[in-house]
Amino acid sequence: MKRLYSQKYDVFKHSISEYQFDGIDWIDTNAGLHVFGSWVHSESEYALFEKECASSGVTWQSANTYYNFTPSQRKVIFGFSHLS
């Protein structure tokens, strides 16, 4: 199983790097089937980015709820188990 999800993780990271996306500072974890990150731009840019991605069918979850205190930057969580 670990090898299978390692391959899916590689697909996810490759897809992100292919578009030279620099809007998220990735947080290295051993989180299994999810990747965490911190948004590095303004709130207005985040809202625009989120809207544009959703119109293309790309969504993610906010990870802010996993923090005891509101983080200074938006935190995001991406799942990648569905990738092939």
C-alpha cells in the first residue's frame, strides 16, 4: 500500500511542479493520504485562486480548523488517493 500511495503522491507533486505553482508553501509531514500547505499570498488572491480552481473542478479543504489558534496564513489540505 505504501508504494501505491507513494506513487500517487509523486503524481500530485509532479502536477503541482509542472505548472510552476508557487502559491503554497508545502509542509513536510508523514500524513499518509494528504498534503498540507500554507498559502503565501493575500486573502484576496486566495479567494480568486479558490474560485478559479473550483470552476475547473479542483477543490481542497481548509486546514485552519485543525489549529487551536487561527493561523496567520491560510492552511490547506489536499487529498491525492484518487490520482492515477
